Amino acid sequence: MSDSKTKYESYWGRFPSMIVDKAPLQDIWNTLTFYELTITNRSQANKVLYNGVVSNYSGVTQVFQRYDVVLDYIKKFMTPATDCIVDLGAGWGRNTFNMFLHNFPTNIDYYSLEYTEAGNQVAQDIYHKNVLPNSKKIDSHYILYTGLFDFNKPIIDFKKKYKNIIFLSHHSIEKVPQIKTAFFDLILGLDTYYTVIHMEPIGWQMMDINGPPYSVHLKYHNENLYQLLRTYEKNGKIKILEIYKNQYSLFSLKNTTSIVSWIKN
Ligand SMILES: C[S@@+](CC[C@H](N)C(=O)[O-])C[C@H]1O[C@@H](n2cnc3c(N)ncnc32)[C@H](O)[C@@H]1O
């Protein structure tokens, strides 16, 4: 087992005890997000970025705003034809559940795919204990599939044929020091229309883009996603739609998120 896998199995393994039967999804979402803030090294001394402004990290409200940025960006690419959203390296499904809480469509399928059994287990528990029994409260019946996913050996077990998929990676490729071509082979091999959105701390890799210089190369973090995207673009395989360098940070400027979206060319 790789270090990252061992670390995240035990990390997400600490979360299930907080999942209460039939508690409203919003309460569970807040509890787990708040818990994560308390067990990780997030300090008011840290500077963070939001809407172009650097300020001191001030806790949970700020973090909630950042996760809403994720949803706003996904919405930009959703059309009536979108029939599936896939979160890759999804942890406990935080972003997907946030979509449910923000009235994303109920007539599409959601996949929360994760490297660890523990993360998938939490997502399943939340889905069965806090989404389905409360489906009247969030006024919907969402379809969620969970499953194992490894960027290094990527396989996706799609439950049906989709016409228009949105893929998201949010601070997950950051844990893969060298993303390999296998990931692109998988996505480019799909016979369907899709948009891929990366929200990852790779601004420091974007030497050719102007923008605030916040993110840095952190130890054990990804160091080649941007370069690989540019190579695929140069070879005519993908079309990069948008690049936003260093847009927002969750708790530290060093790990500031950049956004890159692309489609098959
Ligand atoms: C910082 S967490 C982010 C989780 C989630 N995307 C979010 O925004 O809350 C990083 C996630 O990347 C996952 N991860 C690490 N290595 C991975 C790999 N090789 N393939 C897929 N996911 C991986 C971890 O298990 C963990 O859930």
C-alpha cells in the first residue's frame, strides 16, 4: 500500500462515528467539515485567498465559501444534456453531497470515486443514513454510486452509458506526485462528450500564465499535471477551455487552488 493510501485509509476511517442515523445532510456535512478543520493544522496565522483578497484564515465560514466556488464552477459547464457528474479522489464525497445540498439536478447520476475503502464507506454511510431517509427534506432522490479509484491505475465502472459527463478532481491529483498518461488514456478513450475540471494547487507549475504567485511546490504533491495538460493540448488531443491561476485557498496560501477545464479535441 502506498503511503498516501495508508494515510487516507486511517484519516477517513476516523469519520464514520460522527454519522448519525437520519440526521439532516446539512448537519452531517457541517460536522464532518468542521471536524476536519479541527484535526488538521489550520491556524489563524495562515493567510488565505478568496475573491482576489488575502486575509487571515478565520475558520469554518470561509471554508464553506470555498466549497461553494467548486459548485459555481461546475455549474458553468452544466447543460440540460449533462447526465452524470464524477468526482475523482472524492474522499467522503464532500463535493457531491454539497451538490445535493445546493439543489443540483436529481435526474442525473453522481459518482463519488475514491482511493480508499474508508472514504467510500463514509460516503455510503452518509448516503444511506442521511440522504435517502431525509430525501423529502432535501426534496430529491439522488442516485449516488461510490467506488474505488486510483489515478495511477484508473478504471471506472460506469453503471450505464452517459451522453455528457462532468469530471471533477478537487485537491486529489495533488496527492499524486506524477500523474501518468494512464489517466488521460482512460478519459480520452471514452466514447461520450465530457468536460474535465481540475481544481488543484498547481499554480506554481503555470510558468506561462500571469497571475498571483501564491501556491508552492509542497513535498509529495503533484508536480506535473499542468505540463501534461499542455503536452496533450500541443499534440491536439485536448482543448483547454479555461485556466484560472491561484484562485482561492482553503486554509493556506501555499496550497492555493488553480482551475483548469478541458474537453477532448
Ligand atoms: C485532500 S483530500 C481531498 C478529498 C476531496 N476531493 C475533497 O475535496 O474533499 C485528497 C484525496 O485524494 C485521494 N487520493 C490520494 N491518492 C490518490 C490516488 N492515487 N488516486 C485517487 N485518489 C487519491 C485521497 O484518498 C483523498 O481522499
